[in-house]
Amino acid sequence: LRYFDFFIMVVISLSSIALAAEDPVVEQSTRNVILNYFDYAFTGVFTMEMILKILDMGVILHPGSYLREFWNIMDAVVVICAAVSLGFELSGSQAGPQSLSTIKSLRVLRVLRPLKTIKRVPKLKAVFDCVVNSLKNVINILIVYILFQFIFAVIAVQLFNGKFFFCTDESKFTESECHGEFFVFEPDNPLPRAEKRMWKPRCFHYDNVAAAMLTLFAVQTGEGWPQVLQNSMAATYEDMGPIQNFRIEMSIFYIVYFVVFPFFFVNIFVALIIITFQEQGEAELQDGEIDKNQKSCIDFTIGARPLERYMPNKRNSFKYKIWRIVVSTPFEYFIMMLIVFNTLLLMMKYHKQGSVYKKTLNYMNMGFTGMFTVECILKIMAFGVRNFFKDPWNTFDFITVIGSIVDALVLEFVENSFNVGFLRLFRAARLIKLLRQGYTIRILLWTFVQSFKALPYVCLLIAMLFFIYAIIGMQVFGNIALDPETSITRHNNFRNFIQGLMLLFRCATGENWPSIMLSCVKNRPCDPRNKVGNECGSSLAYAYFVSFIFFCSFLMLNLFVAVIMDNFDYLTRDSSILGAHHLDEFVRIWAEYDPNATGKIHYTEMYDMLKNIDPPLGFGNKCPNRLAYKKLIRMNMPVDSDGKVNFTTTLFALIRENLSIKMRSAEEMDQADEELRDTVRSIWPLQAKKMLDLLIPKQEGKGKLTVGKIYAGLLILECWRTTRFGQIESTAAPQMDLQDVVIPSRRPSVESLHDKHLHPTASYRGSHNRPRSRSPSIR
């Protein structure tokens, strides 16, 4: 079955490529003849697929049969229409214009074949289902929207019916006067040109309700509406020509319309689409007993890995001293100051600046370039070439420095030889380095990147929409003659697939789409190479462009807004709630304690780290020890024989305790762990058992040492010391070990820890000259 689905996907892809490769102008070209034979094969494959599925599933009578699923019905319609079209072509009968039009209409339905991929890609189908369900949920507001559109259209018909006519000779104001010919004078031609007078309506008018709704829809999109407004204010009487600004009060109609529709209804419609799209995504998690924020945090934990931080081994070496300089906080602040001053320097350039001023700026720029070069050299000396380029930011710095050096050399020695403006982009690129400075900026940058990661399937769905409309445009409007006087020109047409995509992209931005639509309506001249007829275009242009603008501008492009808002929802949430955007800070600070990225640090360093991370991620320096102990007791990560805790286990335990993910009393935690394991398996079915064991470690007997047991002992010890008895006895009592306050059965595990593990040596963070909180040890 898997190979069969893969084969069908390949056939769908080849069929889509064949549709995009057709020549819409010369229908009997060699390319089209060859592609027709391929189309016969594709139709045969899809017909066999339909027959096999009907034999396997049944037709319609029982549940689960073929025609009881929407996607199968669509497949059947496409296959039957393709087969009928194929029958007409193979019959060899002389097809009249009506039959030819029917065959072309049936062939257009082939564009629905790419939709077959939606049900075969689960995540793409999920996005599609969200869009469909969003439309279902906003159907009420859509009905009200159409009703108000109809009301405004009726009012417009009453106000402007028959008043949008004009004579091509502007000196004539009535239809009875608009006869004969008149002279047209052109600047490039000394002789006048005679043209026939014609009495005709404006392209967008209000002579009937349908035309009025189309005109108002174009006005609503904000494209070309000033011209419609001018025509409305120039309207005089029925069957009379226009007079400029004859009825200025008619502008009130458009002001009210803009307030009601573009400013109110359209934004409500878009907001409901976004909200329902987000709710559909959250509805999938209801059965999993975790919310969207908890899922995002667990997603981050599953994909997170420790960062590697280089540090020279020999602390007495010259390399180590340079390393201490380049990783120090003052050095970072100094480089930030240089970047800011360099940016100000770039802002000081202006047109027609003096030669002395220009030279001064150049010398200052060379000075900044030299300092950034020294920074780059020092980092290469400190980290080594290999470790230097492991960090993407260092690679970016190196490219920026090289570009700046080339810019300075070219400016100094080969001036006026060629344009080097693009090299100065490297100077401005240093501003990007400021993005990694500051906790809030890093969070925004991380969220921005996460938004891009969430967009591929939304982009794929939008690309599918563009593909279908581009193919329909090629089939229906591809043979229209190119005319510089219209919007169908050599740069703007449906002659091939790429041109069709470019035209649709232009329409999606709202640029002049009404004019393009009018250039594609019926009775347009055909391309001279087209042998089928003299008139091209179709009345389908109205439905084609209006539906595309609706689906693309009002629906699909707003999915980008929905996804981005979904990732930035923490901006409107209580800042004390832990979110996925906080977790990158954990990875960054863990690397200061685990520079070699082993994924493990000592439990005392873990305590030190969490005390130095501000809430909601960590405990914070002001957190009382007792409260920190209680949190660690509930986190209860296992400790290995070296007294170390795991990166993934610690991060997940921190998230679980902070967000209360199936946290219960100590007696019920084993059952809660099993339930959480089942939940993780159901939401992330492809995760390996090793990762599951890291997230939720299994309890391995009473003698196994855990963070919870260690800090429970420390909590008992601290509570004992605060009692009156403890205060009296503390001066005379000998030093107490943790073994004295925990049950004897745990003593072997504690005794297996050597003293060097109870009191670890200075960590990477300590060598950074950064303050450390007082970390408790077992003693």
C-alpha cells in the first residue's frame, strides 16, 4: 500500500508538470501533441486507481465506501471528465464550436489533480482541514457580509443607474449628440487622427445589482477606487454625460462604505478566520491532556541539544589569556559600542558632501574596519580556526570583516573604476550582531525563526492555490493577443506557467487586478498564431479573478498572520508563565557549565545554574533555599554515579514542574509518570524509547540516588538547624553528613560518590569571572 501511494504521488507530480508545460497559444504544437499522449497514460493510471479502490471499498452503500469521502468524489469527477474528454478526442468526430468549448471545459478540470496530494500528506491535510473548518465557523459573518454588500449594491443602483455613460468625444454630453467622427490630436503626430464617436458605459458601473456588487468589491479591495469615486461625483442624470465634480456629496456614500466594509466587516472576517484557525490547532491537543504551550515546550525539549563552548585546556598559556579577553563581558560591550558608532558613521553621509568631509569619513571607516579585523584575529587566535567557524555568528563576523576590507581597499586604491556600493552593505550588516545582545531581543529573534519553521505547509497550500489558478489561466486566457493598450502585455500574460504565476502574484498584492480582469473577458482578440477562432477570453474572468482575490487576499495570506500570531501569543500572555521562548536561555547558560557539550553537569552546578537564571525559567538569586529545595524535590531527576544530571531530563523536569504537567502527590507520581509517558507516545509516536526514557526516567529502585532525595535531605537538615535544639547543638555537634538524615538503605549510593564529586572544582562559568550563588553540597 505504501509503494502504491508513492507511485500515485509520482504520477500526480508528473501530471502537474505536464499541465504546466502545455502551450496555450498553439494548441496543435508538437509539444502539446506529445503531452496529450502522456495525459492519456495519466488518465489510465488514475482510472485504474479509482477502479481498484471501488473494488476494495465498495461504491456507496455501506459506511467507508468509496463515494462517502469527499476526496474520492473529487477524484471520480476528475477521472470521469478526463475520460469523457479523451473519448471525444479519440472519436475523431468533427467537433463544432460548442463541442470544442465543452471539451476544453472538461480538460480544465484536470487542474484538480494536484489536490489529490493533500490527503496523502498528513500535515498538509491538517492545514487544509483548519482552513475549511475556519470557513465553516465564519459562515454566519459571511452571510451578513454578503447581505450588507447586497444592500449597498441596491443603494448604488438607485443612485447611479444609467449615469455612468460617456461619449468618447468629451465635448458631447448626450447619446443623441454622440454620432459621427471627431479628431484626436497626439503630441507625437502633427496630423490629427479621426475616430468614431461612441456612447458607452464605464468599465465599472451600477446599471444592475450584479455589476454594482462587482464594482463595490473592487472598491473594497482598495484598487482603482479613486477613479470610481471621480466617476460617481461626475455623474449627472440618466443617459447624460459626466460633468466633473457635479455631485461632490456622492463621496459620502464611499466614505460610509469604506467604514462599514474595509474597516469593519473585512477585518472582522479576517480576525475570525485567524482565531478559528488557531482554535483548530489547539483542538487537536484536547485528547492529549496537555495545552498548546505545554506541547511547544516539550517540542523544544525533544529537539534541544547542548551547545559546545570552546575553552583552552592550559590556563597558563597565552591562548587562554586571549580567550579570557574575547569572552569577557567588557569586551562584548566594547564591540557593541564600536558597532553603534560605526552605524552612526554610516548615517553621516549626504549628497554633495565636501572632499575633506568625505576623506574624514573614509579614514574613520578604515579605523573601524581595522578594529573589527583585530577582533576577528583575536577570536581566531583564542578559539582556533576550526572552533571559530563552528559558531555561525563568528562566520558571519568573518564574512563581514572580509567584505569591509575589500570595500576599504577598493575605495582607497581603485576609485572610480566600478561601482562598489554593494560592498558597503557589509558595513551595515554589522547591525545584525546587535540582535544577539539582550535577553528580550533574543526571544523575539527566536520566535521569528520559529514562525518560519511553522510556515512550510501553509506555503505549500498557498503554492497549490497559485498552481491551480495559473493552470486555469493558461487554459482559458493564454491565447489572448498581447496589446500594450490593455493589461495583457508581453510582461503580463498567461502565455506560460511562469508568466501566469507572476501575474497572479501581482493580483494577490492588489495591483491593478480589475484592469487585468477586464482585459480577459469575452470578445478579446486572439493571438495571430491561434487557429481556433478570432475571439478569445471568457466571461469566466469575473468569477476567476474575484474568487482568486477572495481566497488569496482574504483567506490564504492571512494564514501567515495566524501562524505568526500563534508563535507570538506570549506577548499577550502572563509573563510569569513559562513558554518555549524562554527555553533557549537554558541551553545557552547550560553551555557555560558544560562547555564540552557532554550533556551532563554536577547536581550542585545545576542548583547554581537555576539560581542564576531568572524566573519563570529558573529560581532566581532571591529565591529562598527552602523553596528551591522543594522545587528540586518535585523535579526529582536521577543522579548518576558521578553525581551528574542529564541535560534533557533536567530541562523536561523543569518544564514539568513549572507548568504542572501531570504533577501529583509523591505517592501518585509513579502513576502520573506512566500516564505522561502514554501521552507523549500518542502525540509524538515516532520518538525513540531512548528519548522517552530521558524525558520521563523510570524509577529504578529505592537505592538509586536522585536530586529529590539529595535536596530532601538538605531540606530536613536546614529545618533541623532552625529549631532551638539544632541551634543549641550546632556549636557542639560534629559535622553531619547527608547519610545521617536519609534512610540507611540509600547509604551505599551516597558512599559511592567520591569527595571530588561532592565538591566539584571550578566550572566553566566560574572561570568567566561571573558571580555565582552559594551552591549547597551534600555536607
